[in-house]
Amino acid sequence: MRAPCKLLAAVIAAAWVSAPAPALAANVPSKPMPEATDDHLEQGRGVYFRRCSFCHGLLGDGEGPAAKYLDPRPRDFTLGTFKFRTTQSGELPTNEDLFRTVSRGLPGTAMQAFDNDLIKSGLSEDERWAVIGYIKTFAQEFDDPDLDPVATGKVIALPANRPPVTPETIAKGKEVFEKAKCWSCHGKLGRGDGNKEFRKDDWGFPIRIRNVTHPWKIKAGGEVEDIYMRFTSGISGTPMPSFIKSLNEEDRWYLAGYIKSLQHELTSHQALQVKAVTADLPESPDDDAWDAAEPMDMRLAGQVIAAPRWQNPSIEMVTVQALSNDTDISFRLTWDDPFKDIVHDEAREFDPIEIAKVGSFSSYVEANGMMPRALETFRDSIALQFAVKPTQGTKKPHFYRGSSSDQVHLWVWKADLDAAGERGTEEGNARGWKQPIKRQAEGGQQIAGQAKWDQGRWSVVMKRPLNTGDKNDVQFAKGLFTPMSVNAWDGSNGEHGLIMGLSTWHYVFIEAPTPVSVYVYSVLAFLVAGGLGIWLMRKAEKEETPAEVDA
């Protein structure tokens, strides 16, 4: 059972690092790398076997037991190809580059941070240096003094005179972005939708162009200095080239500032405040009425609760807004997706029963090979999930499709149905993940709305009456917190059925109007308090007067 437990730990690590990276990661060591003595390397070997080999393999070839379940794959150290460096294109990393990667990890991958100031299970600085020394023994290139980037002057320095990031320099960076045709891969708005096909890295694995608006997915850091270094050094083994010859130092700095300006700032609240309006509610995603609605970002992780477990979701954030009037409520869901997937091939769906039979070790879906991750295979889809029964205290249904005694109500939008001109959203109920969603009868389908895909982003509107009278439906009431969660599927990422991304419970809150009596009582309380204060002041003055006469 040791392997399944370790695999689960690796999967949890992969989900954890998809969150924003801690800001206090140790980027700079307190001392240089120690000499690679036999004792030093033996210490590093022990650390590597305990903490690194399950992903990177005993031989450092990136073929550990967990490797095939992870996307991107763990690094093959034997090739001497390292992506994130402060050295020129194609060069080896410095010791400090390796220290930085091991210490703070790589957001958006299974490479966790190992700085023990960041996580309790981390490594001390001495242990990090030791394991780096051992990792370097896997690649012969590190033994060649002619390839030492420090000795050969191949280290890239940050600009000595770095202009501040201002609206003016951001505008210049946008000009560079357009002139250098960065949009041809990353998209006009940086959402990774510029290329209309999958790309592959030098190891033959499919990769997606980075959505630079999501800083938690920028692997080597989302600060201006980090972004500048990626433009300058390139990312070895990927289509991302170095621009050191085509763009001067100043333009690269302006470009980094512009990319930084595109980054989305996550909301932090867990309850969605529904904006009350008196007009008819919008059904179009482009309606100007949505500008007044408060957004709430909901973070998603892979569905790893039950087979088939999926740890590589591509949709990691959905932004939700809501409007209501006296009769209806309308939600707008927005999320980034570089490909518009509007077909669905049922014949290629994954059989979850077969993988569930094997047991916990094989109940995870491999990143490549077990199911198609390709265009024009599965549809894009999204679902809002609500608790049917009003919650009492902290008790809620399980966020993964409820349970047999506590059902949930789902509004499921499917891109293929919408594109075919059919009803895009279906209402259904679930009583646990073991049973499929039970679609409600045609007479119970009350969702209206529209959907739109534009420049790497889906926007879907779902509108329904606040109250339907159906015991299987969620009923929205003013002044109450209604649990809400999201399920999402990216078709070109192979997601369908239970292979999806999902969120935990958040809340929807429709503010109840303040009764007139509250204002009346407030005024009366003010008058009584004021009158009492005046009476006490006059009484005190009368009591003090005789004493003043006697004096």
C-alpha cells in the first residue's frame, strides 16, 4: 500500500501547487553551494530517494511511478535540459537557479515548494543544497567546465536601470507585444488562445500555450523580473524562444510590465452578493447590466475523490455574477478556455467502471494515453450545483454530488447542444456520484440564457424563477445563504463525465430589504436617547447650583 499512498500524496501536491505560490519563498540562499564531497552527495542521495524519486525516478530520468499521472511530466535530469534559468538560451542553470526552483517549487505543476520556511514538511537549506548536488550527477554536462555558465559568462543580469511599471511603460509594452507577435501564441488578450492546435515539447508531450493572465500558472514566478527573465532566457525544451537578439533590453522590460498588467487579481470572498434590480434580468452575456454585478472567483481542482480520479484539470477558476428582481435570478459564469469545443463523441467516452474495479492505485487517469485529449472530441460544459434543502447551521450536502439522503440540484450547460440550436442548459438532480445525474422532466426545464465564446473565454448566462414550487429544485429566498458550487469540463482536455474540475461550496446571498419598522425604531431610539440625555444634563445642573451659591 506504500505506492498508492505516495501516489495520492503526489496528486494532492499537484492540486496544492495550482494555487497562488507563497510570496515568501527563499529565492536566494544564505551561502554558496557546498563542495560536492562524498558525504554531501550521500546526504543528497538519501533526500532524493525519499522526496524526489517517486516523480523523477530512481535514475533521474523522469520516469517515477507517479510520472505518467502528471501533466506536465517531471523533469528528466539526465538530458541536462532545464527550463527555468537565469542563463542564456540552451545553457545549463546556475546553482542558484536550481536552488530557487527546489525552494519555491513551480506553480501549476506537481513540483512543490521544499523551503521549510514555507511548508512544515520542507527541507532545510543544507538538505536542499545536498539534493541539488546529487541531482547534478545525473547529467554529464555539469562535469564539463566549458559548459559552466558562470565561468563562461552566460549568466543574464537584470537591467541596471529598470524603469518603473507605469501606464506609459505598459502602453509601450503592449506595442512590443503586438510588434513581436506574441499574440500569435498567447492570444490578443494573453489567454493562450493564439494557436489553434496543440503544441508539443521536446519530449513529445502535448503542451498548452500559457495563459499569462493567470499568475498562479506562471511556473517560474509572475513578477516583472521573473517574466523578463523568461523573455530573455527562453524556456528550453518548449516553443518559447529567447528574445535576447530580437528585442533590446528596454523593450523586454516594457513587455514584462505589460504582461504583469494583464494578470487577474483573485477575489477573496466566499459568498456571492446578488445584485437586486427592478428591470428585467439579462439573458445575454454581453448585457451592460452585468457591469453592476459583484464578481466572485471560484477556484477549482481536479476531481480526485472517487474513480476515475483526474488531477490535471485545465479550468481552475470560474468567475460568477448574479442579478435578481422580484421574480427571477440570473447567473453569469465566465472562464478561460483557449479552444471552443462544441462537438461530443459519446463512442470515445471513458469507462469509469473499469478503472474503479482495479483499486486505488490505478483509479487515477493517466495524463496521456488513457483517454483522448484532443480537439473535436468532447464538449465544453459547466454546471452550477445547489443544495436542494435549506441548510441548517454548517450542515450541507457533500460538494461532490450530494448523497442518497441529501440531493443536489444541477444546472448543466453543454456547448454542443447550445451550438446545435437546442436547449443548452439541462436541469437535473444527483444523490451521490455513483449514480448519473437524473435529468428532470421536460416540463421542469426552466432555465433560459445564452452563451458566447470570444478570444479564449466562455460566458454563459443561466436565468430561472426564484421559486418554482418543485421540491427537487433549489428555491432562492432573500436573506438566506444558499450553498453553490461549480463543476467544469474542458472537452479538448479530455474531460467528460466524472473527469472534471470542481469547487467546494460557496454561497449565494440575496439581500433582504430592510423593513420600514427598523427605520422607525431607529428614529424613536434616537429621540428617546437624546431626550434622556437632555433630562440628565438639566438635572445635573440643578444639583450643582446650590453648591455654587454657598461658595
